Amino acid sequence: MHASTFEYLKPTDEQIERMARVRAAAKAFCDVLEAELPDGPDKTSTIRNHRSNAMWANVAITRQPDGTPRS
């Protein structure tokens, strides 16, 4: 892993714009999940996992698979 893998990496302006688009899409899908899934532990798990995936998408935007910052 890259030495900065667990450190804060400030996104570039372009990466911030990409993150905003991905976040908006994730929020739209979460709204569908919230509306369509019946309440219960499976819904809770689904939404929590979706939130985790959205956060990992930000990592994918800012870092290479080995943790190296994307340019």
C-alpha cells in the first residue's frame, strides 16, 4: 500500500465534481430503497451497505487500487 493510504487526501476540483455526481446518484437510489423496501433488518442492512459503497466510490475517485493518489 502507498504510504498515504490511511491519510487524508484532498480531492482535486474535478474529483470533487465527480464525487458530487456520484453522491447525487447514490442519494437518488437510497430514496428508492427507502420508499420500496419493507421496514426491517434487511432494509437497514441494505441501506447501510449502500452508504458504505457510496463512501468507497469516493475512494475510487481519489486513489488508485494500491492507495496511490490519482492525479
